[in-house]
Amino acid sequence: MKRKILKNVRGQTIGLVDEDEQGRKLGKDVHGKLVGRYEPKSDQTYNVEGQLKSHGDTLSSLITDDWKSG
């Protein structure tokens, strides 16, 4: 499994994206809460409720810079 750490312009971690061997990705916020997933076979991104958000990998756009909130 590959992990990509996402940071804001201040260099603070705001979330992460885990990718498995088949290219499926899970996005989590800074608190570890799941925010969405990307399915490479269909080339679609879904939010945590399972709603289609876009075609293509836009998973990182679901992760907001809310590092101050807890």
C-alpha cells in the first residue's frame, strides 16, 4: 500500500491518500476520518456517502484544510 501525505501551504498535514495494489484510493482527513474513495476501473471519485463526485481522480479535493478543528 502506498501512502501520500497532503499538506497545506503552511506545510501542515491536512490529510492522506492510501492507494492499494489495484490503484483504488481512500482519502482521509487529518483526523483519520474517511472522506471518499477513487475507483480506477470506472475512473470515478465518490464521497464518504457513496455519491459520485466526479469522473477522474479528484480525491484530494475532498480533503479540506481543517487542521485547526478537532
